[in-house]
Amino acid sequence: MTDEEPSYEFRYEAMTIEAAQFAISPDSFQPHFRFTVSIPERRALRPGGIQFETPLAVESDEYGVALLSWLLDKSIGKPYSAPGWVESGRAKQHLLPWVQERRNHELRPQCRVPREWLKLAMRDLSDRRGTASANDVAQIIFDGERLRLTVAGKSVDVRGFGTAWPTFFSVPYGKLRAATSRLMNPEVHIEVWKNMLRVGRRAIDLVRPDEGSQDRTWARDGNAECGE
């Protein structure tokens, strides 16, 4: 690797940040900036300072500041005396894809239901669904208090705990029945993430929305409920 111009140095109180352009990155074999950060009072930092790399160009100034602030925080560890642009970058870290991913994961539809109530609901649903087959689509939604399972126009509610979901999700009924047949923990965690419905440790591919045609409303007439 060879150093190329330009190179930069930024000082703030005891912190020194140096940035130099390199022709090749060991990870991507692309030109990049290598940052070296030194803070004398931080004895835990490696001799010669900490280092990290960034692309030569990013999609926007806001993204670049967010990236630098994230890398500094990750490398140095907070708290430390930081210039204003680092504080500004922290407020923009939602622009970073991995931060967005973590936030989306935190907000994913999820709930917890007692195992015995869920098993009872599945047995009840099996009795109520009539001529429905394992290939039918099951719809599942949680309103903040009840998990509703619907197959072939028949619904069963299960008391649960969590935050209301924005919409229903559809999965093959046969796979849902299989996923709920061997639950070990007394409380079952159910979540939707990356086009999968997860019931405990079992994952089921979601059915495309246009493949399900059952009613998503919360009318209670004709519905059984478990857990009351």
C-alpha cells in the first residue's frame, strides 16, 4: 500500500485525528481513507492510536459524519470529550444501514403467549376449521392483548403479551400446526422478521399478501378465545 495525497489532521483538545488516503484496502482492494486517532489520556488505546477505514466517497455529508461518529464511538468508547460534529453525527446514525437494521429488528412484530394456551388454541382451531386442509393459509395477528389465528374463516384468540402488530401475516396452516406441535418452553416467543414467522425456534416462510383472502377484522362474533 502507498500513501497518496491529500492527508488531513484534526485536533480537538487532547484528541488528534489523522486521515490519509491509501490506494488499496486489505478488505476490499479499493482506495480508502485510513483514520488514526490518538488521545494521550486514554491509556487503553493501542500504541500509535486506533485506526479505522472509510470509503473515499459516501452518499452524503450527513452519512459521512454519521459514519465517522459511529466509528469513533465504537473504537474509543464513550464517554469522551467530542467535538460538535461528532455530536451531530450521533444524531444522524439512523442513516447507517446496520443501525437501521438494528432499529427495524427492535420494532419487528413480536409477542409472547403461554405454551399451553397456544396448543389449546391450535387444537380448538383444528376442530373448528371443518374441511380446511394443511395447504390452506393461516392468518396471524396480535392486537396487543390477543393473538388471533384464522383458518378457513374460523378464528381462535390466545391471550398474549407485547405490542400490537400493524397488520396480519399469512403462513401455510400445515407448517404453523407443525411449528406449534413440539414447543418446549412454557412461554412461546412469536415474531416476524425477514419474511419469516418464527414460533419459538421454528421458522415459517410468509405467504404473499395477495395469496390470503381471509378477513383481518377483530369482530369477536363466532371466535373462540383461550386464556380467559
